[in-house]
Amino acid sequence: GDWLTAAQSKLGQAYVWGGKDPRTGMDCSGFTKWIYDLRGTNIGHGTYAQHANSTPIDPKDAQPGDLVFYNMTSRDPHEQHVAIYTGNGQVIQSGGSARSVNQAPINQDVGSPPEFRRPKGQ
């Protein structure tokens, strides 16, 4: 959908820790928040907030636009990560395996298996 075109328009934009401005750079959850704001859903900023505002789904039921979390058992927010599933075993994200907005395989090596979740109300 249109959200994916918007997301892809930021490919290569530098990762900014704590960032949530699509003009100057976003961190992982700033990027996912921006996409969901475009879709009319407030999921909050920060991996904890977005995790709390979503419900687990079976990977086989995952649809493009679902959130994908990594390392949520870590107490270090620098290790926690969230991306957006784009289909075909891929995610789009700010950070993760690169220090910019990038597309990567769902099973990228960022420390834990992926956890699929869907924001409440989606």
C-alpha cells in the first residue's frame, strides 16, 4: 500500500537514536511510529510502548505492515528492535543490521528470533 511507498522513500536515511522526524532521521520505533501515524493508528514511540500496544500473531498469519520485534527480553533499550514486515520474508526498518533505513531478511542476525505482533485495532 501507500505506507510501503512512504517507507521505501526513506531507504538509506541515517538512523538517529531517539529520532522520530521523517525529515531528519528516525530510530527503529520512530520509523514504525511514523508509518503507523500515516495509517491512522497511534502505536506510541519506543519499543516497549509499541510492544504493549500490539498483540502476538502466528508467523504464518503475518501480513505486510505487521510489526516484528527482536530482543524484547533484553533490559537494554539499545538492544531492543522493531521493524515492519513487508512480505516475502523481508522487513523494512531503521537500524537493525545497518545504521540507516534498510530492507533485510526477517531472520536477520540482530540477537533473537523475530516476534510478530499486530497493533491493536488493525
